Amino acid sequence: MLGTLGARVIYIVLCAAILMAWTVVLTAQEASAPELAPLPEGDSGIAAKYPGDAGIEKDRAVLFYDNFEDVAKPDELKKKWDFAVVHAEAMRITEVAANVHGGRRALEIEVPRQKEELSPGVGKGLKDEQDVLFLRYYSKFEKGFDQVGSSHNGATISAHYNQNGRATPGVPADGKNKFLCCFEDWRGEAKTASPGDLNIYCYHPGQFDGYGDHFFPDGTVIPNSYARSGAASFGKQFVKRPNIIPELDRWYCYEFMVKANTVGKRDGRIACWLDGKLIADFPNIRFRDIDSLKIDHFGVSLHIGSNTIRANKKWYDDVVAATAYIGPVAKDKKAQPKTGGAGGGGAR
Ligand SMILES: [Ca+2]
């Protein structure tokens, strides 16, 4: 009897010891998970120091600035957008006040009603390649904008995605060749309100197939959502946020950050802001396995795979690229603001 009881006591003590050891191991793992650095929001960025963006291009962290005030026609865009001005015939420099965010001019892109794919846009090459880039721009979709399916209708930050002057769609990222992030809207079905849900289209070594993944603020990853959404792709620290469809015929301040990972670590990160409000944060990303793969390009565009419903327009203004958070244009006390600005509306 005593022998059996003794064995049982030893067994219980052993189980408790194993449980305690596991608790210690798990706690140590929790403790070793790196804290996510907090992200700035609102008017705490570079733009706050330069009301109306006046002089922002002189800031040490600013790599590029274009308010489209010193161009009269699309050919002249090449002065600043030195990588490429693609399909200039689909672009205009507009002076229609409602379609200009700041100053007197803005970039207008129009894809005609047509079945064939069209990719008008402007691109800037970075000779001084970067590990982290913030890109802020104002943009507005035309009232009635109506398009379903393949489209890249926002902005792009990429590393060696363009090779020998050409984009490389359909070639997967492998950690050494390239990565790409586009901040855009996805409307896969006509029943989704136009222009569709904001998301990041991404080429990275963990992508599911030959084309990029879509990352949505609520953690949904397309394709193969069931196995890849939320923590499965973005780790335990991922914070789910509501998906957002922006309103048509309304200017918004868009900004996104792409931070390449340290080689050997999953500390790459993408963050998105709308009118200065953080709306998406995708940590735990592996973009590269070699240090030399760095950001060398950014741009804005309106690519549509097949635009059969109607001609569709979009406008861009007040573009800034920098190595730190930029934020919305700060109020210039001398000028009247043209839009409601902050507020981050359009959430659903
Ligand atoms: Ca302007």
C-alpha cells in the first residue's frame, strides 16, 4: 500500500515539476518575443514642422517632394519622376479646383473604357537605396468610379521589383531578388462598394503563388486565407483593425511605411495611415535574406486589368517620401483648407 502511495506521490510531484518547467519555458518565450515599436500617428510627423508643406523638401529625412505645381503637362513629370512616366497620354495636370488638393495643380490619371490592361503611373528611382521608406500622398477617386477585378490603384514601394527598367509581375520574391508593397483598394466583386477595401498587395518570400498576396487590416490574407490570416502570417503581436472602403469623390491623406527586416529575423513591417490615423499594421514580415536588397523605387499609378464598365479617373497631389513618419499637411494659417482633412472617415 505504502509503496503504491509513495509511487503515486512521486508521480504527482514529477508531473508538477514538469508543468512548472513548461511554465518557465513558455514564460521565457513570451518574454523573449520582441516588443513592437509604437508607431507615430496624427500630426506628430515631419509635415507638422512645415505648415502647408512649405519647405518640407529641405528636411533631412525627406527624400522626395512633388506638389505638381511646377509641371504644366505630363511630359514634364519626368523631371522629378525620373524612373518612369508610363502612358503619359492617360495623364493630365489638372487645374480644376475640386480635383486639386493643394495649390493650383494636381496629377490626374484616367483609364479609358477598354478591355485591354493599362498601367499609367509615375515612378521615382532611389539611387541611395533604403531599408525603410514612408510615402505620403493625397488622392481622390472620381465620383462614380466603377471597376471590378485586377487593379493597382494607389501607391507602390519596392526593392528591385523593376529589373532592367521593367516590372517583374508573376515572378515570386525569393528573399534575394525583390520585394514589393502596394497600398491600394481591392474590389473582387461588384457587390462590394467601389473602390473596394484598402489593403497591401505584397510580393515577399512567403507569398502563396506567383503573384502577390493581399493583406487586409483585419488580418485577412488572400490567397489561402484560412491557413494564412492573422497571427499565422503576422505573429502573436498582430493587432486586428477594421477593414476600410474609402469614399469616392473625397480627398484622403494616405501614408504607408515599408520597413525591411534584419537578415535572419522576422522584424519587417508594413504600416498604413489614413488621414493620420493608423489603420493597418503588419509586423513579423520577412522581406529579404540578404542585406543588399533595399528599397530602390516608389510611385503612384492607376493600373486596371480590364476596364469595361466606364472610363475611370483618380487624382494625386502633395506626395512626400521620407525615412520617417510624415503625417498630413499641417494647416497653413494663411491659406483656407480645401477639405475636411483629419477624421479618418469611411470606416465600415
Ligand atoms: Ca498641388
